[in-house]
Amino acid sequence: MTSNLTAYIALICTSGVFNLFLCIYVFLRRHHYTNIALYFIVYTFTISVYCFASAFGLMGSSLEEMKFLTVMIYIGLPFASPLGLLFIMKYLGINTSKKSLVALFAIPVISFFMVATNDFHHLHYKVFEIDPVLGPPFLYLEIGIWYGIYGTFTFACMFVAFLLLLFRWKETAPVYWPQMISLMFGQLIPMVTAFIYLQGWTPPGVDPVPMVLWLTSILYLYAIQSSRMFSVMPVAKAAIFNSINDGVLVLDAQLRLIEYNQAFKGMFDMVTKSRYGLDFQEVWNSLSGADFPLELSSIDWSKEAQAQLEITHHGSIYQVRITPLKQLGNQKGLLFIFTEMTELKRLQMTLEHRAYHDELTQIYNRRAFFENCEQELLLAKQKELPYTLIIFDIDYFKKVNDTYGHDVGDQLLAHVVYICQTQLGEDILFARYGGEEFVLGLRNYTAVEGEMLANQLRVSLESEPLLTQEIAISVTISSGVAETSVHSEESLDQLIKKADQALYEAKRNGRNQVKVYDSFDTIYQTNG
């Protein structure tokens, strides 16, 4: 055995030992890693089989031994490259179906059987002989048709794996670059070596690929130890980042766009990777337009500040939370989280509407009236402005219900509200107080002005009866008006009580009229 041959065997065995060590090392620590480690274990095991079988092949002395050891080589060799590709795909979070796996390993399986049965068809090797010049263990080979298919497939697997890693480079944080470099060289080194071998630039009769695989195993070990590959992977980050239902947008320290996830892309399809590096304000304007201005430079992020707002885009409502990204106490950027709130907001608006609006007439209910009127009354006192209430109810409403039924009674209530709304301004608080009784809160109205409005409503309703399919129903109302004086400290309940007393007087005195509660606790009448 020549010294060169001994060196070849030593290098190949070194590769086999290193890869077997990696396989065992990761296997023993597999419980500390993610599931991606299992693919790596199988990958390095097939490389070990390939290397050791290649080393024994260089120690063969007969053609039969060489054929047997070549079959042993093909237990690992054809599976290594597709397993490497599958490992990279899993690392990058690329899912594979069962059909894809069958297709990926079909050629390796066929290649193994082609080599094992080559003497019967010579499709893999046209000629498989001991080199007549160099002698054993060197072989003289002429490749067949299937070898061309198998070789192309093997090279393609390594090349595709390398490209997948290369294309993901820009999306990977610098902390994970050692992992990415190790994996890229793990595909590049055997690919380049195989290319050199096929060009005939290596010693004849010797496959140099297993001699260089110890380099890739050292790179893998470095990545496992230094950057916690299998424990923390950029792909895990990417997979989580892109699987988040919320849209995520990332700005750097200069407030430039540097990253977004798939959910964000689904929300705002006008933002593409071509906008990477653009100033935040330009990106934000394309998202929200001028309706939701946001000036980030005015916020002191050093004080753990956070911002939250809502924007509407193409009919969808988003809650936007903004928080600083920090490293060692220094701001390194901003994180925007967009949560779609459309359905929740619609549900919230529906519930709020039901909570504060009368279901039949769709005007404010009693609860909403009290909440709004308390605020209006307080503001009127602060500004020393008059505030007036009108309480009115529909005359003989019970008789309408008893005569025509509750359906017609509901129509009458809606009719009254509609007629009143045509006479009322938006600044007037209008609510259903209960049953057939309604209330109006009048900001900056005196009792005299309130009386005029109450009479205006009474006349309008009296002149526009409810028209049903069978009959026209006349409508009259009785109203009570009460004003709180500018310097009065009376409460809303007291003001309502005064308006109620005035209403009671209007009804007691024949209905279809307006009564005003004056400041001297006397009531005077305006007849219809």
C-alpha cells in the first residue's frame, strides 16, 4: 500500500469518524434539541456509512470485493444529498408532503438497486473493472445512463439546498450567520469537490469527496456549540415570526423598514421587500394615509414608552401597538404589532349600540340619556349656560295598543320618533325615557325656547297621523318643560322631577298641551 493511498484512507476515515461523532453526539442530546436534530442524525449517519465504505473500498484486493464494497458505499452515498436537502428544508421551515418525500428518495432507492444488480444490465456502470495500470484497489469505470441521472439528481439536491440557504441570508439576523455559513459550506464543499473530480482534476481512481467531509463536520460542530444550532435556529425565529396571526413590522434605530412577516403582508399588500430601507413615515403614509398621523420622533422611547392606536385600511380595523426594541439598554429599533380588530370592533359597536340605544326606535335609551345628560348639564353649569329638559308622552297610547294591537303600537312609537327627528337638530339629546315617554336635553335653551320647541313637535305630530293599511291614527302628545337656572346647583334628577311635574299637569289638564315649570315652582299652561 503506497503512502498516498494510506493518506487517502486516513482522510476518508477521519471524515467518517467526525460524522459518526456528530451523529452520536446529537443523538445523545436530541432531547435538548428541536425535531430538526433527527434529520441531522440520519444525514450524518449516511455520510458516515459512505465514508467508511469508501475507506474499506481502498483496501480491497479483488474485483468481487470492490463490487461488494461499492454496494456498501451506495447504502449511504445516494441518500446523503437528498437527506441534506430535506434537513435544510426543515431548517428553513419548508414543509414537505408525503408525495414529495417519496419523489425525493425514489432515485436514491433505485440507484442502490441499480448498483447492486449492475452486472445484469450495466445501466449504472457500463464498465466496472480493476484499473489495468494502477491495479487494485483502483477501478476503471465507464458510467452508464442511470449514473448520469443519479449524478444530476445528487448535484441538484446539494445545489438547491445551497440556494435555499443563500436566498434566506438577508432575512437572517447576524447572530445566526455562523449557522447559515456552516450549512452553506456543508453543501458547497462536497459539491465543488465532486465537480473537480468529474473534471478529472484529481488523482485517478480515487473519489476525493469523502476526503473533505471532515471539514463540513467541523463546521457543523462549531455551529452547534457556538450558536446553539438545533436549540435556537433562525428558522425557528422565521417560522414563529411568519406564523404569528398578528402583522409585525420592524424598524431599525434610524426608523427605517427592515422586516415584516407574512401576516402583515396579507394585511397591507402594497408593502413589498422593495421598501426595505425606506423611512418609516413614507411607509406609514401608504398604510394609513393622512387620517392617522404618527410622529415617532416626538416620543421618548428611552422611558419604556409604548404607543397604541387604531387605523382603518380598506374597511378593516387594526389595533397598532408600538414598542421599542432594545439591546443592552440602547434602542435598536421599533416593533409594530398590527392586530385585526374588525369583527371584534363591529361586535363591540353592536353591543355598545344595543346598550345605549332603544331597540325599536334606535334613539338613545334611558341609560344613555342619563350618562350624556349628566355631562351636558355639568358643562352648562361650568359655562353658566341655561339647560332645559322636555319630557313628553303619547296621549292615549294604551288605547292604541288595546284597539289595534302592539304591532301598531310599535309602529306609532317609531312614527313619533321619525317626525320628531325631522324637527330636531343634531345638538339636541333625544331619548326614549320609557314606554311611550320620551325626553329631550336642550343645551343653551331657556324654558321659553324649550316651550316653543315642544309646541313645534306637538303641532307636527298632530298634523301627520300614522297611516296604516286600514286606518289613519292621529297622534297627540303632552309635554313638560323645565329649565335649570345658570347659577343653580340642582341635580339632573331634580330637573327631571320638575319636568315630570309639568308633564303631569299637562296630562291632568286635558293632554295635547305643553306645561312649563317656572322658577317660582308655579306651572303655567300653553293650550293646543
